[in-house]
Amino acid sequence: MSVRTHVVVGGGVSGIEGATAIRAKDADARILVLTDERWPYYSRIRIGEVLDGRIAPAGLFLRLDAWYDEQRIELRRGARVEGIDPTAARIHVGGGEWIPYDGLLLAVGAKPFVPPFPGASLPSVTILRRMDDALDLKARAGHGGRCVVVGGGLLGLELAASLAGTGMSVTVVEAAPWLLPRQVDAEGGAVLQGILERRGVSFRLASGVEGIEAGQGAAVRVSLKGGESLPADLVVVSAGVRPDTTLARDSGLAIDKGIRVDDGLRTSAAGIWAAGDCAEHRTGLYGFWSAGGEQGKAAGASLAGAPIAYSGSVRQTTLKITDVAVFSIGDLFAPFAREESFREGDAYRRVRMDAAGRVVGAVLIGGLEERKALVVSSMTGRPYRPA
């Protein structure tokens, strides 16, 4: 029997969990992971800690070189895949190399979305998505000055707190009337706002950017809806992401908002799977860490010939804004039968349940002691039992 070659494009959580699952099911296969980054697998959700100097890049590495050796997984950094030939089952890598595959997993993630407002391409306007982005922002923030963060979602708030920690004067512009509008309710948003304001971050809520004009040197002026103009030395756009479908689209795979996949994470092309932020399952797009890992595991098992049916992930998010932990699960805005809430200082809790006592949606700010009980109820459908 010839040795099978499995190629994984993407070195993030979906790609590495996929490669791990392949190895668990196929002890003899050649597994090649291609990433266009120069860094090995790291915790992308913590790169704000690199930005403000709390940790060095190596402190976020989740797999060291020895692990790849032990698992017999080839990791090729700085490799850009330029095309796929599904008919011949091979991929084209920069430099003219063609690599044949028996199974291919696309775990290429998502790209930051930058709204097309005037001035979006100015040098003072940037994004934060990858480790190199964090290092670039760290260098820029070292000069101090004023920063406008466009977007008050998960990454935007972590970014704002990190930049304020470097000594910059930071203003967050958010279109919604409160912070984290997808994860928390208005009262929870107000709690978060108070915490961040005490850390030096200011806010313009229910607002948006009309355009950015160049000023003297690197300085710009950010024009907001309503007429206000904010001076800034740096503008960081954190307005969400869009699935990276370019490679799949150019190769003729079925695309909607993301790369279409079935319950085995198979794409429309034989021998090709997709997982993580780039993939669109029948239950939707997810865009968070735990779902990416779950999809990667299921795709890797399926690719190796031991399918695990994927039926969706529980929507949950955990983040830490400086020293304050935030956790949300489910849909806080879905219909519910009853709720429990608590607020004291910077601690906030709201849990909404259906008539059977099962968690519909919840948010915790501060202590996360009840997180496990919330996850158990959401994932199993059992009545909620507080910790």
C-alpha cells in the first residue's frame, strides 16, 4: 500500500487540529501543513498581549518544533498556495512547485473587513489580525499619541485596552448603541464601558466613520457621522472579518458567504475539505476559536477515512480585557421564558432560559465560576444548575 499524502493549508487552530486528527486516524500518512505566516501555531486570540508588551511572541506558541517532529507533521512556514487543480489533485505553491495530494484541508481562515470609507488606504490606517500586525502596532504605539479604534466588538475592545496600556490616548467608535452588541445586552455593555473608561479609553457609540483625511505628517482627522472630527496619529479598523474564499472560488468550489461544506466538512470538490472561519456549514458561519477547533477535528477525521458528523457548535466566547474576564454563550436576544440577573460593581451576570430551564443565552462579566454549568446546559439541553 502506498503512503497517502494529506495537505493542510493554514496553520491556525483549524489546520493544526485537523492535522492532529489525521495523524490519530492514519499513522503512516505524510502530513504537510502550509502556512503563509512566518510563525508556528500560536494563540491568535491573545495577540493583544504582544502589542502591549505583556508577553513575547514565543509565549503564545501552542506547539513547539518538537511536537511537529513527534507527530511527523511537516510544517512549512512562509508558503503561499497560489492555486488548486482539483482534477489532478494537486496544489500550486509559490515558486512554481506543484504538490500532489490524496486529501486536502483548506483552513485558510478569514480576512479583516475594512469598510470602503474615504481614506481607508492611508498609511495611518491599519488592522490587527495576525502576529506581525501586533508587532507592527507595538512599534507604532511606542511613539505614543492618539488612536481611533473603529469597532467595539470583541477584538476592538481588547485592542483598545492594549493600546491604552501602551500609553496611547484611545477612542473607540462603535455603530451600535452599546459595546459587544452581539454578545451582551445593553446593561452588560454599560458595565464594560465603565471598566474601560477607567482604564483611559473613551467612546463614541451609535456612530460611524464618514471618512479619514490626511493631516500634517502621519496625523489624520477621522470624520464621524454627526459631524464630529477626531484627530488621530493611528486608526485601527476592527470591523469584523469575511471568510477567505479566494483560493476556493478560483478553483471552482461551491461558495456562498464561505466555502460550502457538508456534515463531514467536505466541499463540493472530491478530496477537498474546509474548516474554520473560511467554511460555511448548514448551521452557518461561526468565526470563533472553539468552533474552528471542532471543525478542524471533524474535517481531519473525515479526511483520514473515519468520519465524525459535525452538526454545529455552541456559540460561546471568552475574552479578557486587561484583567476583566467576559464570557457569553448562546443567543441572549432569542425568545426566553425566564431570566436571572445580578450586577454589583464590575461584576455582571444575566442568564436567560426557556420554559424547561435550559440556557438560551447568557453573559458573565467578572467572575466566571458559572461558565461550566452554562456550557453543560447549552450543549446537552439539560436544565441549568448554577455552580
